[in-house]
Amino acid sequence: MDKPPFPTPDDAERAFYEAFTRGDLDALMAVWAEDEETVCVHPGGSRFTGLAAIRESWKQLFETGMKFIVRTSHPVKNHAMLMAVHSVLQHITVEGDDTIAPPLITTNIYIRGAQGWQMLVHHTSPSPDTDGLLLQDSPRTVH
Amino acid sequence: MDKPPFPTPDDAERAFYEAFTRGDLDALMAVWAEDEETVCVHPGGSRFTGLAAIRESWKQLFETGMKFIVRTSHPVKNHAMLMAVHSVLQHITVEGDDTIAPPLITTNIYIRGAQGWQMLVHHTSPSPDTDGLLLQDSPRTVH
């Protein structure tokens, strides 16, 4: 499979959320590292390991036909030479649904390989729906 | 503060869960990296960033007086030179309570610094209480 290069963790993250918003399974899976230790946890869901199981989980999500609008905020980033972690709040709205859901809390981990940076872990979990409680201390972005 | 050295991510993880089980706040905090990008998410809870907020969250947990017995299973590990990720299932029982709670899903991230390996991120989230659904594909341990 021809994979697009992601020169930085931010490029990989941007491609991931763009593919998520477009419901583009191939583009979303192209962000993932071809690594046996890939892990994906959907909010409140099971832990999927390995690309086949991860792909199937996203396929099922996209096959619901729901169109998601996904954005992230409040990143806390730490980049090492070969691995990077982005903690973000993930805001998802479903097209045609006016409900404002509370943001999710997401840990994204990227590794650097021959194809540049790719996703190793995507762990998203529900958060309490409480203004002012979701973020403790001052979140910060450091590149 | 005198910090014990953790020569490997596994040493840091062992110290973390031993301190958690003992309810030893100082020992637990000694595992964390002195880094502004530290992130801690308790199951279903808010995102805490920075050591002061993280310490306070554990202090409140331990001050409930509950004694936890914590163990982990099904690790999926990926170690880079300066950063390591452990995805584990976290099994917590409360002393005196016979309830078997479903395991939690945890992403632990460690970074290597002058003090050896220390914790950067601890993200734990609830999972569905369903046998056979919690683990998809075959989890594996690779060192």
C-alpha cells in the first residue's frame, strides 16, 4: 500500500482527524504504523490490538453512515526522538444532530519509522460532562 | 526529593503499581517525571496535567481510606530509546469488597531522563463488562 509520508507527529495527527471527519477508512488506516503493538481504544469500548482488528473497528463505525465532525483542543505534547505523545480533548459532533456531547479525552502516540511518523496508539475515553472540571491545572502546548 | 532510580520502564511500572496498592502517595509520585507535560486520567474522570494537580488527585483517592489491590495483565509494550508505552488491563479490587469489577484499560507512557525511566502519562478508562469482547485480536507482549 502506498503510504503518504508524515514528516512530523502533527502531520500524522492532522491526517488522522481529516480522515476521521471524511469517514475515509483507507486514509485513516494509512496513518497507523505497521506494527504488531498498535492499540486502539474507542470511548468506553474494548481494546483492539493489531491493524486488522483496528481497521475492522473503524469500518464498523463508518458503516453506521454517521458523518462525524471531529476537532481537537488543549493539546499537551511531548516529542522524543522516535516516539511522540499528544494528549488532546476530542470534540465530536454528528452531522444532523444538534447535541453538544462532552469532549472525549484522547492519548495519541506516534512512532517514527521509514515512512515518517505514524500512529501507534489511539486511546479515547469518556469524560465527565462538567464545565471547569474537565481540565485541571493549566493545560499547555509545548512543541 | 530523593528519587529512586528506575533503570527500565518495567521497573517504573512495578514501583507505580506497588505504591498504588500500598496507598503510598510519596512513592507513587516519585515514579512520575518532573515534566510539565505529565498527564493523568482516572477512569471516567477529568484530565489532570502537571505534578501538583496529579498529586492532589491521588491524594484524594488515597484519603478515601479504601485499600486497593491492583494488578495488571495482557501488556502490549513498545519501547523506543527515550520513550516507552505500555498498554495494560488494570484489575482493581477494593479490600473488604467482594465485587469483581471489570478490568480497566490503561495506557502508561514512560520517558527516560537523568533519573532513569519515569512516568509521563497514565490514562485509565472504563471498559465494557463483557467477557471475550474486551480483548480483540491477540494481545501480545514484546520487550
